[in-house]
Amino acid sequence: MLHINKNNFEEEIMKSKIPVIVDFWAEWCGPCRMMGPVFEDLSKEYTGKVKFAKLNVEEEEILAANNDIRGIPALIIFKNGKEIGRIVGYQPKDQLKQKLNAIIGG
């Protein structure tokens, strides 16, 4: 699982050759903590197809603001450096997988 910050955002997200899903979260956020294991599980299923990354909005407030994060957990899917999808709020695994496949065409 990649941990994103201002030092690696450009390289890992904007220049990635495969789609990237970034979990914008915070330690104090209950739904974010519930989302953690779901996100971790899915990352194993999509190895090589989608890069999974986490970004702590408390530590990276500017990146969160630049990506218009207004509620967490917020998952943003990037492809070729552009946002192609956004999922806000806790999602059970099957529901998240369905939405992710619809966005990335899986």
C-alpha cells in the first residue's frame, strides 16, 4: 500500500502508467477506519491493474484542498494524471468493487 504525500504525489499519481485509486482519510474518522480493511483487501485483487494509495488529509492538507476533498473517506480514481471518478463515504467491499469496475472498465 502506497502512502502518498507532497513529495511523491506527482510521481506516483500523476505519472502512473496504470489507474490509481487514492483513499483520502484521517485517523479520527470512523468510516475511514472501517474502509481501511476493505481498501486493503481490494488492493490485493487488483495487483498490476490498479495502484492503491492512501493520503492522510491531516498531514497533507494542501493536497486534500487541491483535490477538493470536502468529506472523508473520499476515494479518487486517477488515470493519466486526471480524475476519472470519485466515491465518497464508506463502501462495503462488493459495492466498492462494482463502482471501481464501472469507472476503470474492469
